[in-house]
Amino acid sequence: MDKQELWTIIELELKRQISEITSNLDTIEQSKAQETKSSAGDKFETGRAMMQIEEDKLLGQLKRKKEDLLKVKVLQSGNTNSDFIREGSLVRCGKQWFLIGLSLGKLKLDDKVVYGISTQAPLALRLLGKELGEELQLNDRTLVIEEVV
């Protein structure tokens, strides 16, 4: 698996998500500017409060995505090739691939699926520090580390 190509896909996806969140924030700002205070003050205040909640949620998402993008650049520039699994490692257990360090969910690269998992995820905690060929139990399954990139 081409790890550099995976980093590029992740970076593009994060930039797309950042752009989408920014666009949604702009829409909220426009809505807030167009909202006029009506005689039904409670309705106005409720609408403003709901927009503020949505804006706060989006700002939190934007912050996390920007942090993830920065982390991608750090992990990409670092030498993550190692015999031991660590943050930034791409790990294959059977047919499943895991990228340790970023909670990104399911990613597709060619005909393969890679799961981006946080270093705090239970699976990542079990994988970190392990080597090629080691086994670990996950629920009722035994996973064998078959490749570390």
C-alpha cells in the first residue's frame, strides 16, 4: 500500500471538509445578519440561539479538522517506518488496514479500505508498541499483525 498516496487522500479530504464547514459558517452568518427582530421576541431569540448553537458546533468541528490537517503534515514529514507500531503507522491485520493516529473513519485507497483510528481508540491502544507477526485479541477475534508501513 502506498502510504504517501494515502496521506494525500487524507489531506484532500480534510481540506474538503474544512471548506464545507467554512461555507456552512458563512451561511449562518448571513442568516444572522438577515434575521430581523420581530414583534414576537421569543421567536427571534429562539432562532438566534439555535443559530448560535449550530455555529458553536461547526466552530468545534473546524478546529478539530484543522488540528487533524496539521497532524497529517507532522506525521507525513516524520519517519514513521519502524518495526514497532506507533503513531502514524499503517498496519494490516488480515484484510483490514488501520492508520494509527487520526480518527478519520473509513477511507478508500484503490480497492482497499483503511480505517483511520485515534491513538486513544481501544484497538490502537492494543496495537501500539506491537511488532510484525504479533497477535492480539479483540473481542472474540485474534488479529495477527501482518504488515507495518
